[in-house]
Amino acid sequence: MNKNELNLDKVYIDYIKKRLDGMGYHFISLIIDKMVSFIECSFVDIQIILNSKSINDEKITKDFIDMLRVMERKFLHMLQVIDIAINLSEVNHYESYRQIANILVATFHDFGRILEIHKVGTKMGSNKVNHTTLGLSYLFDDSMERERIKEYLSEELYLIYRDLIYTGIEYHGTKDVPYGILSPLATSVVKDIRDADKLAVMSSFVDPNTDMDTVFHMPFEELAQIPIHDVTLKEIMSHKQIDRSNKDVPYDKMRQFISHIGFIYDINSPLLYDYLYLTHWVERYIGHVRNYLRDENQDKMYEIEAECLDFLRKKQSHNINAGKLGYKVFQKK
């Protein structure tokens, strides 16, 4: 693999498209093809900008390569969320209309991430923007004569699913969702995309293909030596997500590590509790640091692990199909 080239996971792309085609949703396969073309064109745009500088700047070259890797990971994540959205739809026995809603929202939910990378890449050094806002403004800007979302959807699909896609993108990553003002269908779709998105992220943390150095930028042996703050322990033991805005506690790598465990407290479907418990997610994730923990950190992490496992065990719905929720993992050569 040439590190200076864009390398999207063609095997996984083909796998997802075959799944969609087998369900009779070839039109969504075509949307994925358009997104691939968009990403490839974005990569060319960034490359042209850099080449026009006519300088040999090692930092700019490194930034460019880093952006390629981020773009690849973001698109891989989009595929994983689509994969899980399909699984959720099948396990829940959704009718076709509901399946399509789930899959379309999953397909577009992080479109703003690609736009964000393109924006930063073509204006090297510019500040990042909120990817949700960027995605919505690009796809649904009503000041345009024709919303760009129509470049991906037929007129019929646009009329049926436009509002659901907008709502799904808008609330897929927000801290608080105003479910009270959403329709029952929109509420269900938003909950599903939030679950699929979160499960994809959580699963990637225990995926053997994931380069965890890109997550923490620190060896686990070193991370394990950072003291677990009492506030962090209290939050996680109280079944709360880690409050990243709390300025009284340094958001160090250990707090970041534990914040990922706290994702289990922001799940909507009982199926996910089943899946995480059955696949031993908590044990596998903590396994990254287990052998490096010492003294007080070791005791605190043991408390966290025991509490989280007990929480998942009590939340189980014992659905025998829950094991089918995870995205497909292809062993890399």
C-alpha cells in the first residue's frame, strides 16, 4: 500500500453493496458509489492544492498523509454503521420502508466528516468545523436551487425520506435529543442510528484491524500508569458518561480511555446490551491495559469492570439473535 495514495477498503465496499443488492436496495449501492467518487475527487483536490505550493515541506506532507488515513477511517466507519444498521433492521424484522430509512440515515450520517477533511485539506491550517452542521448545510442548503441531497436520491426517495435523513444526521451525535418533539418514526430512526454509530465505534476499539495508536497516540503500557481520578471513578460507577466539559478534572488519556467504557450508559436498544455482554466487550477493551495496571489503578479498574459487567448483565433481553449485530470483520493480510 502506497502511503501517499488513498486506499479505501474495496473488499468491504463490495461486501456492503452485495448485501444491499441482495435485499433489493441496489439504489443504495449506487449512492455508495457516488460517495466513493466524491471522496476520490476530494483527495485529488487536496493533492492539487499541495502540489501548487511547489515546496518540499515535510510537515505539510505528513499532514497530507495523515488526512488520507483519517479519510479512509471515516469512510470505513460509515460502512460499518451501514452494516450494523442492516443487522438491526433484520434482527428487528423491520418492514422495507423502515429498513430503507435506517440504511439511508446510516449512509449519510457522517457525510460531514468527509467534507470536514476536504475543507481542512484544501485550506491547510484552517480550523475544523462541526461535521454535523457541515453535512446538513451541504446536503440540505435551501438557498440553493436544488438541494445536493437530490444528487444522491431519486425524486421519489427524496420526497419520502428527506426529513428522516435530515433528522437522523442532526441528532446522531448530539448529547441531548428532543425526543418529545419528534414523531414516533423519527424517534425510532434516531435511536437506531445513535446505537449503530456507537456500536461501530465501540467495536472498532476491540477490532484486531484497528491501529489503536491512532486513537490514543500513546502506548497502553504508558497510558495505564496515568492515575484514575476519583471523579472519573465516581462518574463511571454511578452509571454516568464521562463529562468531558468538567474543567475540574484533566481530560487525560486515562479519562479518555474510561470515557469509552461509559458509552454503555447511552444505549437505546436492549439488543446492544445483549451483544456487548455476549461478546465480552468490556473485558476485551479493558484488556488493552490490564497487564500494565498497578496498585490503586489496578483496584479501581477492577471495580469499573465488575460494575459495568453487572450493569450489562442486568440490562440483557436475552435475544438469541443479538450476536448478529456486529459489523463484518475481514482479517487483514
